Amino acid sequence: MTLMMCCVSNVSAQEKFNDRPKLVVGIVVDQMRWDYLSRYYDKFREDGFRRLVDKGYSFDNCLINYLPTVTAIGHTSAYTGTSPAFHGICGNNFYIDGRKTYCTDDPSVMPVGSDNKKDGQMSPRNLLSTTIGDQLRLHTDFRAKVIGISYKDRAAIFPAGRAANAAYWLDKKNRLFITSTYYMQELPQWVKDYNKKLVKNEVFKKMGKDIGLSPETGHITTDMAIAALDGEKLGQGDETDMLCVSYSQTDVIGHKWSTRGEHTDEAYLELDKDLSRLFAALDEKVGKGNYIAFLTADHGAAHNNHFMAEHGMNGGEWLSEQLKADLEKYVAQKLGNTKNVVLGILDYRFFLDHEGIAAQGLDLQRVKDVAIEFLRQSPHISFVVDYEKAGHAPVPAVIRDRILMGYNFHRSGDIIVCVEPGYYEVGPWSSPVGTTHGEWNPYDSHIPLLFYGWKVPHGATAQEVHITDIAATVCALIRIQQPNACVGVALKFN
């Protein structure tokens, strides 16, 4: 009798240990500053953002712990639990051993759902590590379904991972959700059906060239996510599935109109409605208490520099292209080279032309030293770091650690700079009244992190946590192994 009771007790304990929700829902809001939660709190409806705040758990001091802080890296780091040093996605664009690469470009695949190769030849092949979804697929012998959805290809592809069932993003030319042959040869019928509705969407049809500038892009992303719940029966089978949803219109709107004003206000209040609709669909189709959701951002954003100046605060434009031209002249005067030595400047990082420098008979380290000498004389730069000497660079430890976490030998370039607070790089992605991001400062690195649903208590903490802790926390909650390059820690809901 005693032995039997012991065995029953052990079985019960084992079943409890393996208990999991039916669905994991990851939500990333592109360019969402943490302080937007309090800024718009009184205007949010009860069942959108406020459901997460009022009924979930908020980590109020979640920071990005690497440099630079940009979209592709943020999405990847949240779902892999690691940084560019390990997962290899070193920017939206970066150089791989001297070859400029868009993060999801893959000429070996073809678009599925349209003939638009520009938007459709995409895959996660540049991703070096696994994601939460990959681990879920591995744990269930690939029975779990993992789907990524976003306006941006990189925001759909990297969260879902390399082993995902599918990632869907918008063909901006034909205005349809597409995928690539990396995942499948033909769109599922539910995607075809949704695209038919999208073609008839009068608001969407009337939108201008940059469809990301309208909150309608958030509405159709939500509709697509709900269609995936139905079409794939996510969270309605025997295994734990995962849905990764990223809202990208907030980033496009922020780059255009910055952090203040009617456009940004509208974007977040409309997104609040979308979250309310998404949660209602999850409640209905998966069931309250049967899913766990987290919401975060890939990065924040600086206030517009003109806005800051008007109110007596520091800030301004950092003109990288002009700086590049001046740097080339300085190096040529010092070393006598006749050809340029810089391949490009991306996200405050200088990529040198290693082959070209060698062909001119120059020493690479000497070129770097001269470049650093010039940059240290340049206005509005706080720190200049040779990546290969970053471990001993004369910069504060908090900056040095983020530089090292963001450094991948093959993909991150040679020199990184940190500009003064309030300054940012001006480029084609932001307007004079808009904003951008990329630096270590809290406006770029302080992001929301909220959990809600299955076994998540209500509460909040101000302890410092990091974007790389998200994957470790989710995997601990659902009892699966962490992604294979995860450096984050599983957070406690105190």
C-alpha cells in the first residue's frame, strides 16, 4: 500500500512538472519606448495594453544589453536569449566578411504568394542560433506549430526561427502577405483567403506608397494573426504552439513623426484596440488561462533633436556620410593611400575594406589607429572603440560590455562610436521632424516587458533585467530547454 501511494504521488508530481499552456504568444512593438505605457495609460482601454499592466506582470526596468539597438537585432535577441556576438544578426544591414548583406536576404529561395523577388527572397539562414520556437519544435519532435507574422520580413522571420512552420510578411508592392520557399511551395488556403479580403480592403487600397505610415497596417497584422489562429488551429491541439506577432507601423511612424504628436498618439491608441481584439480572439479560441503572452519592444527612440533644442536640452544630428568623406581625406593625408579604406558606416560602426587596404600595402591596424585618431577629434562623439581592443578600452564598463555583446568578428565591422546624449545619426530612414535609434542611452535601450496569462501573477518590479532574459524566462515557464546560445536568466515574478 505504501509503495503504491508513493508511485501515485510521483506520477502526479511528474504531470505537474510537465504542465504547459496551449499557446505561447510573443508580441513585439517596434520602436516602443517603455514610458509610453505610463504616457498613454489613462487613454488605453481596459482590455488592450491595460490588460497586461493591470492583470499581468511588468518588468519596469528592462534594458537592451548590447550595441547597436536596431530592429533586426532586437527581434532576434528577444527570441534567442542572446546577442549579435552569438546569434549573428548584427543589424538590419551589415557586412559579412566584406560583403554588404540585408539581414534576411537569401537568393537561394523564391517568393511564395507573389512574383516580387525584392520582398520575397527572404529566410532566416543568416541566423546562427535557435529561438524559443525552435526549441519548442525540438522538444515536441516538431509537432508544435510555430508561426511568425509582421509587416516587416525581418520581424516575422527571426522571432519564429529557423525551424518555424512559417513566417508571413507583407509584399509592399502587391500588398499581400507572402512567404518564401524556405518554408513551403504554396500558401495555405487560409492565407490565400485572407489575401483575398486584403485586396478588397478599401482603406488599405487607398494608402500611399509607404503603407507602414498608417495604423491600418497594425489592423491587418492583427487580422492576419487571428486568421492564423483559425487556419492553423494554434493552441487547439495536443502540443504547445507559438505565435510571434510584431507590429512595425509604430517604427515607421516614429521615424517619420518622432515620439510626440497626433500621429504617434494615434498609432498607440489604435494599436491598443488591436491588442484588445487579439486578446479577445485568444480568449475565445484558446481560452483564458490556456495561453501565456509577453510584450516587449526591439528598441526605443530618441526625442527629435529640434524638439529637444527648443526646450533647452542637448541634442543634434550626427552626419555619418559627411564624416566618412572627411575621414577618408584624413587617412589619405596621413598614410598616402589613393583609394578609400571605408566600406561603409552602419549603426555607428565603421566597416573597413580589409582586402582593399591590404592591396594598397597598408597595415590594417595602422589604418584603424589613424581613423580612431580622427574620430576622437570629431564633434559630438563620446567614445571611439576598436572592436578588437574593446575588452581593454578606456570606456565605462556598462558601455564596454554592451559593445562586446554586440560584436561578431565576421559581421560587426572594425570601429564603433558612441555619440553624445541626444545626438543621433541622420539618414534616409528618418525625417527632420522624426526620430531614430541605435545607441546605448535609455531612450533607445529601455523597453517594456510584460507577461500575462498562464501562471503569471499580477505585479511589477523595478529590478534591472535584459532583453536577453525573455527567452530564458519563457522556456523555464513552459519547461523546455533554452535556445542554444542563450545567455539570459529566467526571471522570477516576485
